[in-house]
Amino acid sequence: MYQRNLFLFLFLGLNQLSVGAQNFPKLGNDTLLDIATWNVEWLGDASNGPDDEDYQLTNVRALIDKTDFDIVALQEVSNVGTYNTLSNQLASKYNTYISTFSATQKMALYWRKSMFEVIGFETKHILSSENYVFASRPPLQVCLKTAGGTKVDTIYFIVLHLKANSDMESYNRRKSASALLKTYVETDLKNKKFVILGDWNDDLDASTYQSSETPFKNFLDAKYTFASKELTDAGKSSYAFSNTMLDHILHAKTLDSFYNKNSARVFDNAGAYADNFSQGVSDHWPVYAFYNWKKLTTYTPPVGVITNSQFIDVKIWPNPFNEQINIRLNQPNFTFQLFNLNGELVLQENSLVNEKVIQTEKLASGVYFIRIEQEGRSGFYKLIK
């Protein structure tokens, strides 16, 4: 383990540690959705993991901040006070949620404030009755809705820390956990967007238990995409002390078209940026992948709707609007439809004259789209309240 006495820390190593903790590279992409997972090895536990708690925390904070991922899932957060300190240090960029169970090693999720808002009633532990299978660490589900685009979408992030070790009992518990997870997402999250990420404690080609079949074969057989399988296939490792991918990112089939194929990476050169990383910070490397953020958050007009530049002589005001919207065309007899960001129809009416006043005082603030149709032609317009 990483050891350094107080004298050396103060007089010989302080500058090196400060510089090392600040030099992690930016790995996130400003135009994509970057999702990362990292086991931070007993973070904050003075009796386990790295010996120098301050050094570990400094580098965990620096890595999360500097790599600049949009979603970061952590496992083995082992001290609530340390978690609070870390969260306060990252608060300008990230919001967060941590496990509420009693086991020491907790999971946490950090998400970029400017990109997501949490949906509280859908944020919870799942499969909590299967405590044995999940090694007293039931999966943490954090439900987030997108922000800042012309469309709002919802993604369920499920953070895992499955049973460790390469014995038969542990293998069977991981296999049972995989079966329970698949049933859960195919019932409770059917047709929804979700990402399951974390420390799965086993690989996708062959198990750490006697090279048996992977305990996650059920997901692979059902054609679910593990972004991290690209790393397994490339012979990469997310664990510093063996050639094994233990940390994985799996997404719903509804996210297949949003995933940037071959974008999965493991930050296995993190040791170049912090002294003695694998023993002083964590024995796991962060794993990450990229998704199409613009496609996820951009409203696409229905097929057959032409752009407003093709529409003839229509005026809509005011924009932004408050209590009403005014519409004026050069010809009478038209239809309008008002949609919210989720694509839900809010209002619909016909007008036999060429002017219409729509009362909107009861509408919530936000972005709307209005579709106007007349004599087989239509236009689509963005409005803000």
C-alpha cells in the first residue's frame, strides 16, 4: 500500500502530490454524453484500501474533475464524511446521490448539473429483497431527465457492485444477480432507456472462476450491448493486478442507436498522472464510453412536417409568450397543434378565420412546438414560455 510518513509528506512530497493530483487529462467530449464507472477502493476507510486517505481523496477528486465526464458512477465509497467532502468539492459541476443501505461499501452517482435533473421518486435501491445475491449492496437506481435541449428524455442509471472473488459461490451469486437484473429491466424498465454500470466483478468472455462461461451470458445471448465488451475483446483490463475486465457498461436496446460504437475506453494509464496510482488511489482503472447527446436531446418533427421556411405568410407572436399566443395567416381556415418537449399534444384547435388567439396562462414554463397546417401544407415552430 502507498505509505509516506508525515515528515516526508510535508517537506519532500507535497509539491509532487499537488502537481500529480492536478494533471489528469480531459477525457470527456463537450458535444457527447460521456458515461464513466470507477471502483475507488475503500474510499475514506482508514482500515482498508490505500493508507494515505488524504492523498487518495485528493486524486479521486482531481480525476473526476479533470477528466470531465458527464456521468460518473463510483463503487466502494466507504465513508460518508469523505463522500460529503468530495461532493462539496465537486458541487460547482456535479449533483450526486449515494446508497442508503448500511453496508460500508456504498455506490454513488455524479451527474453534470447543466445536463440532467434528478427524478426523485424513481431514484432508489432496486432488488433490495435479494440482499444475499447482491452481497448486501443492492443496485442503486438513479433516474435522470435531460436538460438544455429541445427535447426532454429520461435515462435510468443503475450502479452495481456485485460479489467479488473467484470461487464457485461468488460466481453463482453474480450469475443470479445477472438473471435478476435482466428480469427487472425487462419488466420495470421495459421500452425505457437505461444504463447498468459499475464493478460487475467478472469478465464477459470467460469467468474469473475456472474460466467458466461468463455469468452475464444471459444479457449477451439476448443481444444487449456491453460497451465494455469492446475492451474485453481487445484484451484490456480494468483491474490493475490482473488481465481482467471487471468493470462494465451495459445499455438498453433503446440506446443502441445513441451509442458511439468503438468508443469504450479504460483509463489504464492513470498511473502516469498520480504517483503509485494502483496502490495509493485505486486498484481499478476508470472505464468510460460515449453516446450521442445531440440526438438524445433534439426534438425531431414528425415525418411529413415541413420546415417553417417552406410555409407561406404566417406570423406567431409573442415569443417568448406568457398568457396567450397570437397566430395570423394570409388565408382563413387552418389547424394548429401545440406540443411540449416530450412530444405530447397539449392543445389542438381549428380556426375558420385567418387569426387565432390561444390562451396559454395554464401552461407550464418551458419549450413548446406549434404545428400549423393549411391546405395540405404545414409548418413547425419553436416557442418558449
